[in-house]
Amino acid sequence: MRILITGATGFVGAYFRRHLLAHTDWTIVGTSYPEPAPAIDPEREQIIPLDLRDEQATRAVVESYPPDYVLHLAAQSHVPTAYEDPWGTLRNNIQGQLNLLESCRALDTSPRILVIGSGEEYGRADEEDLPLIEEHPLRPENPYSVSKVTQDVMGYQYFISFDMPVIRVRPFNHIGPGQSPRFVLPAFASQVARIERGEQEPVMYVGNLTPARDFTDVRDVVRGYHALLLKGTPGAVYNICTGEAHTIQSLVDHLLKLSSADIRIEIDPARYRPADVPIVYGSPAKLTLDTGWTPEIPFTQTVADVLEEWRKKIK
């Protein structure tokens, strides 16, 4: 079996490749932009530089390596960046997926395709509507989530119009070692590690600490992707989440418990978003029913693992 993974060298892509190398005998073709990264296992992997916005280049890669499975991870996924460059985010995420689906449609065979959306698609919800199920209305509140709603419904359209086995996924916030410090947990953990080493004054700069989110460990997320590639129903959409919400404040609190440093918290207005949903968490019941997946790694372990990663980096 051959799988094509777009965004294969990113945060989630690297974890997914390691998961497949450990649990399958599949051959992996990964795309990376703008530069390729080294393969984890050169005998089973090939990493190719590809800008998915380039229609001809995308078609050439798909035709050269016709896949049995496709995991479409490549996207601009940073919400603050989406606010700074909304058209760049929309164009990148929408045009890239369109070129990929059109290239797969031209194949003689029809690979099973996982289109990755986001729990951000749901926007804000009343507390009586929580946990969010897949049938909940989509109310995107930022350019990134607008792009993800478009990718989501585009995947459904290709299933309906062309009978392509497209499965849509709405992962909620995922965290873990290796994530960019542009995101909330590594942004906090890196500050704690620098404070402990004396490289930063004993002040942690934070944004809005009141929002509550459904945080899933990235290692659990990639298990969910693998399960859906094998057992997901084409045309269907699935949440990947834990069913529990943790405030941003709780991230800070857990990090402070793990550190012996005397750290003061200071609000940085520049870290606030123009719109921030107060609380959101989802139900993974449909995913569990169809695949047997359940989250395994506790929230507290993930926080500890990320802090330990940054301690090693700073050291």
C-alpha cells in the first residue's frame, strides 16, 4: 500500500509518519513546502518538495506516485497569521486542496482521502449544545476556520459529485512535543524553560486565559487519522477530541506546578485574538463507534512532556 501525505514534515505529519512506520508496512510519499526534510526511514519514505497551489506540479506528483490512501494535512493553521493575511490563508488552504482532489479524480483508481478540517469550524456554541456533535451548525469566526469550512464542504462535494471516498475530519486543538512555539502550550512552556535557565526574567507573558478548549495529544490524533483511513465511512465527518474542556489558565497552572521557579504572570494585550470563543469541546462518540478509537494520553502528561522537551532544547 502507498499513502500520500501532504504537509508530511509538519508537526502532525511527522508524528503520523512515525506511527505508520511502526504499525504498517505502507510506503510513504510525503510532500513538504518550501523545502523537503530528511526521511525518517529512507527505505520506505520519499519526501518531495511541492507547493500544492501549483496545479501542474500537484498533478505530476499524484500521477507519478498514485496512492491507495491520502492524508491531506498541508495548510496554514495559525489563527493570528490568518488574521494578518486572510487571503493568503484562504488561497493556500482552498486552492491546495482543490488541486489535490482534482489530481486524485484524474487517477484510474480512487484512493481513500482524509480531508482535515478543524473544531474551529463550529465557532461559538451555547453551553447547552456542548459537547459538540458533527451535526452542529458551522459558525466560523476567523479566516482560518472559514478556510477549513470550505475544505470540509469541498470534500463532501467531491464525494457526492464524483463518488470519491472522501472522509472529513474535524480535529479539535491538538498539542504535544514538537509543536511550534507560535501555539499556546509551547509558547508558555518555552518561557518557563528559559526562566528556569535564567535566560528570561521570571515573568510569563500570556494572552486571554479564560477560553476553554478540548485539547487532544497529537499522538492520539494520529491514531485517529489511521483508524479513519481504514474504517471511516466515505462522505461522513468525524470529530477527533477528548470530550473535555481545559482553560488556558489550566495550562499555565500545570506548568507552574511542574516548575520550582517563582514565576509571575503578566498579560500581554498583543496576544489577544480579535474574536475568542469562550468554551468549546466536542464529542468523539461517532469516531469511537465506527473505529473503536479513544484518547489514551492524559492532558497532564502532555503538558509535562512539552515542558520537558523545552527544558532539553534550552539546555
